[in-house]
Amino acid sequence: MKRQFILQFLLDDGLTSISQIRTDEMDTLNIKFRYEFNNYEIEASESYARDMLGELKDIAKEDLKSQFLKEIAMDEVDQILDELKEEVDIKSLICKIEKECIMDKNYIEFIVEIKL
């Protein structure tokens, strides 16, 4: 029951491509999902990169955009997971980035391990 609630919670909060990763541990739920960037976030990353290019000449514009978007995704996912912890009794939660920012696809993939 908790597992289904968690999956639906993540979906309701706008995360996409949510799937469970098989595990032998009965008290563990491993989930893979994507945080997809909206147009506002993409435009903001382009503006940030343009502004920073004058200050940071050694870094490519695409790297600046990726860094900005990665920080947005991490903040948003952290907030969603904090809200989840308030809703569900979770013993521990580990979140990591599975795939870095995919610029042409406009998303970042995460993997979360939840101990119930």
C-alpha cells in the first residue's frame, strides 16, 4: 500500500517516467524517475549562461546551462522528497542522479532508494 502511494505521490508532483527497480530487500523501494524542465526553466538557464559567460570565460555556455538546470532539478526533487517524508513513515531515503542533464531531451534522471 505504501509503495503505491509513494509512486502516485511522485507522479502527482510532476515527476515522469517513474519505474520501480527490482530489489530482493522487502523493506526497500528503488525508484527511477525523470525531472523534466519546463520552458521557463530552460529560458532561465539560457539567460544565466549568457550572463555568466562574461565572468567565466573558461566554461562553455552548454556547461553553464546544464549546471543551472541540474541545480534546479536537485532543489525541486529534494523538496518533493521532503514532502513525501512528511506523508509517509520512511526509515531512510537516498537520492542520486542517474543521468546528468540531457540537453536535447530536457530532463535529468534520478534514482531513489527508500527504506520503509
